[in-house]
Amino acid sequence: MRVITGIARGRKLQEPKDMSVRPTTDMVKEAIFSIVQFDVPGRRVLDLFAGTGQLGIEALSRGAKECVFVDSSPASLALVRKNLEICKMQAPVIRADAVSYLERCGKFDLVFMDPPYHDGLYDKILQNAFRFDILNDGGIILVESMRDEPLPPAAPPYEAGRTYRYGKISLTTYRRSAT
């Protein structure tokens, strides 16, 4: 697992020692940043269910103004802090339940959501994102899920975007329309 490009390009990130965290594969990470490549520089990013922190670190490496890392696992948060240190980056790393964090998180321009696949969190987490209106105008939520996982419809002012498929994985975008 390496940072693909930007100021931390080529840095090797620490990986989990067990299977309690499922890191995004390099192929899917490249696809994610192909989808949002013009929406990263200067933006405020949220890496929800941060795991290793690799998506947020990649965003920071590519010029994001700020990234907030959120996870409920102390082991994951320690891994995120270690990976930030490896990349010589600083960012807020917050231990919180993702669903409740959205109630008070403020606004972001780009949100990465990669919850555990079989925990039934997609509907709840996205409904909270829409209800608490966590995006700035034009912002994007990018959700990684299993290919056949049904995701909820968007609630105005949010709109469902495209779904991209990579093997067993789907990447789905939601955008907040400008008001």
C-alpha cells in the first residue's frame, strides 16, 4: 500500500496486522482518485471509517487543504497516526462512531465513506449525511460498497451520481447541488 502521487508519492503505508480492517485495493484507490481528481486540491475532506487512513492521506498528498480522519477503532486510529507520521503530515484524527459524528461534523467538500461491508450501515450513514447536510455546495460523497449492495436514494439537495464497478466493488457518488 503506497501513496500514488503528490507530495507523499511513493511512501509505503503501514497495513493492518490482521483482517479487522479491509484496506482499499490499489486498483480501487486509483479509480477513486480518477473520479475525484479535480475535486481534491484546496478542499476540506472527511475520511469516514478511516481504517489505515490511506484515502485521506492520498487526498492530502494531492493538495487537499484539510482532511479529518474518523474511526471508532483505537487500533485503526493508531494506524492512521502512524501513516500520517510516515508521510510527514498532520491532521485531526478522531475516535467516534461514524453515524453520530455526522450530527456535529460541519461541512466538507469531499467525503470518503467505506464502512464495513456487511454491517448494514450504508442506509443509516447516508441518510444521516443527507439529513445533517454535511457537504458544501458542489461537494461529493464517494461510497465504496460491495457490487450488489443497494444504496439509498439521495435526498434533496443531494443527487445520486454515477456508480462505477470494479470487480466485486462499486463506487457510487452523491453530489450536493448548489443552492
